[in-house]
Amino acid sequence: MISSVVLTGYLDDVLHERFRLIKTSYNDTFKPDEDIISMIPTLYWTRDNKNPLINSKKGAYIVIRGHLESDSVIGLYILAETIQLSK
């Protein structure tokens, strides 16, 4: 099973005080003029709510390297090992 991921997107809402939704989009192959938007829950590696992933402003561009994990409430999410935010 592949579990290492690299994700790029924009910061969106905070979920359950520790998770941050990352908004990504891509073009639909069958409808090139339409974008498909995904909201991907992400948790910072420290697993607390005092980290740059939670404290950065909504809409900031982010690059994340991490791996997949699962939670009984959230389901599948990305555990961010390294992040890089735009200024």
C-alpha cells in the first residue's frame, strides 16, 4: 500500500480543532471547463492545535509532504511531516 504523499493546495477550515482541510482542484477529463474540488483533512505531526498548519490564515498556499493515516471520526487523512507555506 502506498502511504507517502505530497499534496499542494490552499488552507481551508479547521475541523475538530486539530485538523485543517486542504482545498485542491483539478480539471475534469471529460469536462475540461469544469474543476473538481477536493477537501482533504490534514493533521500536523505534533498532533496538537498549536502549530503552523492551524495558525496560518485561510487561503494560504501550502505544500505538504506526509503519509496517510486513519481516524475513527475523520476517516482517512494526511499526517503532515513537513509543510511549506507561501507568504
